Amino acid sequence: MSMPNVDVAKIIMPLSECTPGMILLQPIVDIDTGSTIIGKDQLLTEESLKRIKQFKHTEIWVGISQSESMWKIGEETLKAHKKYTELLKDIIGNKESSLSIKLDEIEALARCIVKEFVYNFDLLACVNLMNDLNKDIYTHSINVAFLALLIARWIDYNPEKLYKVVLAGLLHDIGKLDMPAYLVDKIHDLTIKERIEFRRHPIYGYEKLCKYSELDNEVLKAVLTHHERCDGSGFPLNLTEDRINDISKMISIADEYDNLRKKYHIFEIVKVLKCDMIRKFDINMMLEFCNNVINYYIGEKVVLSTEEVAEVAFIQPHALHRPIVKVNDKYVDLYDNIKIEIIKVL
């Protein structure tokens, strides 16, 4: 049965969340043979969903009603993010508690995240649905762990390496617990003395964790160097690319993305990362991250600088932040129309 004439939005969804009646917007291909199993523009049925599950697909492009949320995930999935945030706070404590870190528990939490969040869509959706952007260290650390896990999966890390990436994300900002709260929250308009102190938080984190001999050395190094940059402009050691390990490079991209969310919408974030900061990060990891994340926004509604509401119709590989959009029945290429900007994502 082919697609009816209805107004739909195109999104990527976990196969487990898809239901009969949704519209399949990609052909389902047998990865081993290359043959098409189900063509695009078909209505999903219980039978076709069972068939798709046999061919190694975990996420598929589907069409949903424009009235539905783009970031549609189960309530239990979002609750898991919040639960993990509270667990992290209990495990690593705070400045007032002066408790030892429960290393076995945080390692268990890292493994649980890798095991429970099997769908990349759920990881990104949880981060995007955290609307309180004045996040504490714990929420931010969970977000960074989720985002870094995405990058690690996209570059095909093995399960044990995925665990180390998540563990580093959970611990990366632990040094901030030893700093005055006003300094952590202030971030902007720091005095020279305050800036120097703020830039020591990776060292504080490294020193706090060094006494745990069982903690993996790659994770320790990532905590120390997550603010280092490939061009040598980072801190606290001004290291260059060849002296920064891969886990740290992933954490740095995830950390920057989550912080940029406080100021920019996704297309502006991708522009900043890909155009303004590209030399600061591992190029291959950065492009893999940007290319994958931005594709989730096909079908999203945006407000243009012309005050028109448009739908993102196509992401352009040469200009990820300037897609082709659909305004009413007309397609507008924002790469060619440089005077038109996306000012808001709805």
C-alpha cells in the first residue's frame, strides 16, 4: 500500500517505537545482499514491521503527522535520563558532602547507559528535550555522556570502548565540584584570576580520580584533557592533536555542543562547530557528528528571517547549516539565498 496524500513530517525513529499506519520514507535493504525488501512510501503494517526487524535495522525514516512531536520518545526513556542524573549526583557527591566517589557504582551506571540506550535517536532526543539549559554539573555530564556515546557509535567503537567513553563523559567535569559555585555558574565576564582558576578544573578532576588505581588510564587522560583543542588553543596544558586521546576528542565535541545549546539553535550550532571551530576538533569526528545530528532535523519546522515558517526538506552535504527548505509549495535553497537565515527551530 503506498503513501496517502497527507501532511507528514520526516523523522528517524527507533524501530521499536514505530507503529502500524506510519509511512516508511526509506527503502528497507538487506544489508548482506543489497536487495530491497520493502520500498519507500509504504504504510507500515504489523507484518512489515516484523520483516524489517529481521534485516538488522534499528532505526528507520518514517512519516508522522505534523501535529506530533518531532522528538517522540517513550516517557520511560526520558525518566531514565532524569533517574541517571540523580544517581550520578549520589555517586560522585558534591562539594559539601566530601564523600569518596563510589567508583564501582559509576562504572555500573556507565555500562547500564550503554546497554539500555540502544537507539541513537533516544540519546539525542533525551538531550534535546532537556529544556532547562541552566543545567547543573550532573545533568550536563549525563548529556555529554549521551552525546559522546553517539559519536563513538557512529565511528564504530567496540562495546568496551563505548563503556570507557560514557564513563569519561560522566566524570569529565568532576573537578568543578571543588570550585566555588559562583565561579562554575558565572562562566562569562570572568576576571583574569577567576579565568585561571576556572581553567584548573580539569586538573582538579584528574587529581581527584588519580587515587583510584583501578580507573582506566584513557578515562583519566580524557578528564584531564577534555578542554584541550587540536590546534593547541585549549587548556590546561595547551596540547595539540597528537597528544590528545580519542576519548577526550569525543568528550570535547559533546561538551561544546551541549554548551552551545544555551545560545544557538541546531543550524547555528552546526555552523559554529563546522565553520568556526573545525580546527579545534578532530575533523573526522566533527564531520561524523554534524552530518549525523543534522539529518534528524529533516522535516522540522523553522522560522526564517523573512518571518515565514518553513519545513527543512533536504540537508546539503556542502552546507549542513543552510538546507533546502519548503515554504508553502516553494523550495528555497538557503545556500544560494544567503540573505535568508534560519532564526528559530520550532
